[in-house]
Amino acid sequence: RVLSAAFGADGATLVVALSQPTDRAGGPAGGDLCLPALSVATVALLGASPRCRWSPDAAGITVELGTGASVVPSSPFALGEGAVRSSNGASQPASGASVAVSAPPSPTPVQLSVSGSPQVDSCSDLVLQAGGVSARALSFRWTSTDPTLNQALRGATGAVLRLPSPTPAIRAGGAYLVTASATDFMGVAAAPAVVEVSKAADSPPKVSFSPPAPAAFQDLPTLVTAAAEFSACPVPRGDVSFSWRQVSGPEIQPPSLLAGVNGSQVFLPAGALLAGEAYVLSCRVAVGTRSSEGTLRVAVGRRPLTARIAGGSRLEAWQLARLFLDASGSRDPDGGSLSYAWACSLGGAPCRDSAGALLSLPADNVSASVPPGALPPTPPPGGPPRAVRRRL
């Protein structure tokens, strides 16, 4: 039976404890095919293409949630009725009784950042955008220490804050602290982000970025362009200068990359940004003595892993010859280390050796081999060869 089911610290996984070691629902030792052990209702909450792995002793399960997962704290989690037995076969099959999923015991708060131009004039809107790396969408709240501005922010619950001109709650020459707060789907509060907002009397140019929300990846270069947007108020114009700096995130490599940029574009070569991280860049534009600064949040996505077995997706194995399997061609485009889990199936069921026992494959190794005679011929004679699948 299920003892407990709790979210991992970042809300992207579920960690499940069972009452005793199990038979892995008939799956192979070291395999990751544990979704058949779960109830249909539970699997429906896990999103598209979730991944599921047994613990080494098969007394626990870790589920990596898929896209669109709907499981939340208090959702029921259950094994499929009759799908799992104890490893020694002494217990009755699982009853299908459920437990309530709990929030993580030690959650990792999301780190928020705010991008946009915090300086306005009487002819421009205030537009700020908050964001953070989270397993699912966040619920936002905007507040200010100034009572008048705080009243104007009431009802702002989205990631984008927009106050239309002439922004009467912001007085020229004043400085206001605006805080972006957020809560994730587990009820965990994010670390808030604070930005100082002001209104200029001399209407300096504002900064805009293209693209406004770059889709960056570690293995690809990223180009960001800044532009000076002049106020709708009648103001003098002239030559525009640009200067860039990094506000937050891991240090961009090389560290001197932004220091030498004095134009409107920043080129970040492949490898300058780390996958899964978020960066905030700042650009200051100036026309004569008038200047303003804007910030841009760059979220770096993760590439999907590529699993490859040498020889292709179908191999012919002779019963009396050792079968060698090599997954060294698998790769993580982001340069991370890989772990491996081998599994064998035939007709949707786990492979069994010539003696009728479940075929044993290495739990975490880049290669695997099957001894001569371990696999019986694939029925019927002359039919398709036995397929051995590798899962990442």
C-alpha cells in the first residue's frame, strides 16, 4: 500500500513511499516502467508523457510530472487495484486505496525578477513584467509602500503590470517601491522582487527590447536588441547611447562580455548562458543628459534528451550469441550528465529468460549485454527479432 506521496522541492516530481518492497508490477529490476503500477485516475493527473522510476529496493516511486499535470496537494494518489504485490509474493495484491498528496516538506521558493522600464513620464504607461522559473504558472500580486500607488495596484494579479498614462498615482520627482509577489500551485510563496519606480519631469527616452521575452537555449547563440522609445510629450531628440550590465543570474561567460558593448545589440554566443537558469540584463539609454534604464529577463530552456542505441532501433540477436547494447551515442544537448535505465519488453510484457525468470539488465550503465542463450527465440519462427528498448 501507499504510505505517502509528496511533491519534490520544486514541484516537478512526486516522491512516493510504499509499505514494503514490491514486485515492480511484474517489471524488470532496475527498470523505469512503473506507470502500469498506478491507478488510471492517478495517471490522468500526471500530465502528458510523465516519467516514473522505481527506487532500487522497489519500495518507492519517483514520478517526473508531464506537461499539463493537474495533481495538486490533497489530490488522491493510488496504486492500481491488484497491480502490485510484495517482492516475496507473501502479501495480497495492492487494494487501490489512495492517500492525499502533500506539499513538499522543504519547498524551494521561486526567485522572482522584474523586467521593464521603471521610469515613466506624464505621457507614457508604466509596464513591468514579473517572472520566475516554476513548474507551473504563478499567481501574482503587486503592492507598493505608498498608499496612493498601492490603491492603484489593487486588482493587478497577472505577471504584467500596466498603469496607463498619465499615471496620476506617481508624482514627478518621487521614488516609489513596487513589490511583485507570487504563490505557486502548492501554496508556496515566491521570494518577492522589489523595483523602484519614478516619474521624470524631463521625459527621457524609455528602453524597449526585441524580442521582449527571448527564448534562449544553452547550445544556441542569443541576440537581444534594445531601442530608445521617445515620449509622446514634445521633447528634444538627438544621438542615443547604450550601456549594458547584468543584474542577476549566474555570471555570463565570459564575464567581460557585456562590459565591452556600447551599441543597441548584445550577442550572447552558445555556452554563455546555462540551461534552466534565468538572467536579468539591464540597458541604459541616454540622449544628452537625459537617460533611463530598462531590464530584460532571459529564461534559458532545457533541450530534451536524445537516447540512441548503436545499430539503430531494431537489432537482430542470435540466441546462442551474446547481445551487446551500447547507448554511448545518447546525449544531453545542454551538456549535463546522463543516467541510464535499460528495460526489455516483448508484446507489452517484461522479457523473461529461457528459465522463465524476469530478464535482469543493469540499473545504471551506458552499456548492457545479454548472455548467450538467455533469451528464447522470438515466436513465431521467422517473425520480427526481439526488440530491446532503452529509456532515458
